[in-house]
Amino acid sequence: MIQSYKKNPALAEKYDTIIIGSGMGSLTSAAILAKEGQKVLVLERHYIAGGFTHIFKRKGFEWDVGIHYIGEVQRETSVIRKLFDYISDGKLEWADMGEVYDKIVIGDKEYDFVKGVQNFKDKMLSYFPDEKKAIYNYVNLVFTAIKTSQKFYMDKAMHPLISKFFGSKMRNPFYKFSDKTTYEVLSGLTDNEELIKVLSGQYGDYGLPPKESSFVMHAAVARHYFAGGSFPVGGSSEIAKTVDKVIEKAGGTILISAEVDEILINKNKAIGVKMKDGKSFYAKNIISGAGIMTTYHKLLPQNIVEKHKLKTQLQTVKRSVSHACLYIGLEGSPEDLNLPKTNYWIYPDKIDHDTAVNNYLNDLDADFPVVYISFPSAKDPDWSNRYPGKSTIDIITLLPYEGFKTWNGTKWMKRGEEYNAVKEKIAQRLLNVLYKHVPQAKGKIEHYELSTPLTTQHFINYDEGEIYGLDHTPKRFRQQFLKPRTKIKNLFLTGQDVVTAGIAAALFSGVITTVAMTKKNIIKKVMKK
């Protein structure tokens, strides 16, 4: 049954824009178009909106599934903060995580990532006193790479004819950084493998270790958090709640439990969508925020896919990694349990990131290549108002989809005893890591459950449970079809495949998509507010 955030929504058959999916890119596109006076319909196949910004509740707890921290929102004049204010009418509030946003743990050594560029450099120097030149050059390269990205992403929003003449000049400076791997760049600055391992210690935020990831992806994450990390007050569900009100003001609606079966095409022009229940909605423009793989494989008529050779395009990119997340509920407030706001990135000792990943992929009983621990209840100042005397912890690690193909096609929460036994084994291994680094959690756990790639497949509709859409390799950034406009008139794309992984990138993808659609300088409007 199709449902809405509001009771008994007055649904129209015709809209200005229909948006498939309710992730960050879709919500941003919807809010911006609503502020441009458009009547927008957002269609979400699941019972809750928000994509990776949604929450779920169980056993008297709630967990945020995708947002663990966001950078650049404490400074009210930053582009990211201005965008969040714009799409939420300034209703979103942010809690600063404090001085240390990430702690890189390698064996028994700890390295703090502290907010403030100079503070970061000074802290790294305290760990690596002989590496001043490398550390300073690294920070400079991060800023230089990000500076080149501005014109690169502007090109994505430009009309194809304009891009044909001017696009190469806008893209080429970016390619100097995107064509290199993170390891290539870092090893060009220093031969200290421990420093390289520490500086690339946030690679879990985009899923690829240093010898595989494009340096621009690494630079985007590093730069994003130089000013520290923040968490939405009230939890990440506040994003969809506040954006929904902006969409409503313009007569639009977010529908949940509303699965799209097919995008309707007439004479190579997108005209609407047909739902799983047979009903159709029509609009002048269609935006898919469902991911390019899902859009091309599942939502477009086969003859259109063949006509434009869309599957040939997809052969030039790969799906990103899949993961497991252990959601933990504890007795005791964050203060009682002395839980930190800082995220922990835990790595095996005496082995580089790439080797650790390869060892693990070859033998899932090998050491986890990365374990990320987040303490969302400690980050949210409103948590104890909603859940007094309780706390939560999230633990994430890589988990290949291939190991779960056996259960593909089974129903969520009903996959059988063997599946549950595999999950329990992984959960216990992750709990052992937790107890080593947060021993006070032992004996306080009231509930835990593990998500697998099949869980992500079920809720996000990515075929192989990939968490970051497409892999962020150097090759990925050379694919010029990864932009809002498609070869089908009035069909646009948004989301992390258009830009890069992460909530802030998906937010920005919504801007690029709406600029391509409306031909208006949306950023100028946002920054004036």
C-alpha cells in the first residue's frame, strides 16, 4: 500500500518532476525544485524515506544506518552548511564532535585526527617529527586537488554542446589528480609506510584502499573533515523530516512504500513512471536517484537500453564494496558508559591497507582489514531526551557480497539458520574487537544485530549490496556519462554516482542535477541566503 509522510495526500496524475528514490541526492533535488516553484513527487519503495540517511528502531533503540559524521557544517558560511540550511529551511541543527573526530588505531598505536588544518599538521608532526615536508606537502596537495574539482563538476551540469567546446579545459586539471591512485601520490611524498597508512586511514569512507582509489576521492574526504566532524541533532532522520516540509510547501509529496516498476518513455522522452501496483504518474521531468546500475538495468525499457548501448557504458565501471554493520544497543547512558564521540578506525599491525584487504578477500577468517566503530548516541545531544539510560554503537567492516549469493532471493529476516549462524560468527568477531578498545561495553549489551550485503540490497536496491554506488578508481572519473543528463530527453540522474560517495557529495549531486535541469545558478541563490 502506498503511503505518505502526511495523511491522505492529494495525489495528482501530473507533476512538474517525479524523483525515484529518497536518498540525499533525491531529497536535495526535490527541495531545490520545490523552492523553484515545482510540484514534485518523490517515490520511495521502502516504508521509510531517506536512503542512507534513514534510521530504524528495534527493542527500544534507534540506529542511523548511513550517517556517522558530516564535515563543514559548523561554519555557517560554508557551502555544505548553506546547502543543508537551504533544503531544510534552516531547521537542521548540528552538534560538533569535538577536537578529535577520527582515531586511527594500528596495532597498539593510536593517531588522532584533530580539527583545524594547522592543528592537524601539528598533530601529525608530533607522531612523525621527521616528516614535516611530506605532511605539509600532503595538505597542500589535498587543497589543490579539491580546487580543480570545482570546474570538473561544473562541467557535468553544462549543456553537452558547451561541454564539447569548453569541457576539456575544465576537466584536464582535475585529471592530473584523479588519474593517480592515493598510494601513488602519498608514496611520492614520503617512503614512510606508517605515515602513508595513517594518512589514508579514512579509506573506509569511500571503500577502496590506497593502491586502488583515486587520489581525488581521498582528497575529498580528507578535506571535508579538516574542520572537524558533526552529527545531526535528533539523529539523521531529521534530514528527511525537515526536507519533507519544504517539498510540502510547494504542493509536493514524499510517498513511501511506492515502488517504481518502469520509467515510461515515448519517442525517446521520459514522460512518467509506472508503479508496481499498475498505477502511473506523469511529469515533465523524471529524476532517478536509484543509482545508475539500478536505473539502467531495472527501470528503463529494454529497447531503450539497447538503442543507446547503456549497458556498454556500465561495463567501464564497477560496483563499490559491500559491508557488514553490527548495530548494538546498550544499557546505560553515553555518559555512564564513558563513550567517546570520536570514531575509531582499527587496522591490523605490520601490514599495509591493500595487503590486508587482499588477505581478507582470499580468506574471510583472516584479520578484518578495517573495523570502524562509531558512537552515535554520544554524538547526539538530544539522544538522552529520547532514550534515557540507553546507548548505541555501530561497528562496520568490509564484507564481500559473493559470500552471501547462496541466500540471494530469500526474504529479509527469514533467510534461515545457516545464514543466521554466519552472521553470528561475524558479530562475535566484531564484538571481540569492540571489547578490546571499549572494554566498558562488555556486560552492558541489551541487543545487537548484524546487517549484511543482502540487507543493503533489500533496503537500498543495489544488486550486490554495494554501499558507495560505483568504485572510486581513477578510471571511474574518466567516464563522462556519469553526469545528470542522459541520452533520454527529460530523464536525469542524481546521487553519489553523479559526484562521489558520501552524504555531502550526494547533497551536491542534487545541486548539479537541478542546475542541469533548470539552467539556473542554484549555488548563487543558496549562497545569498
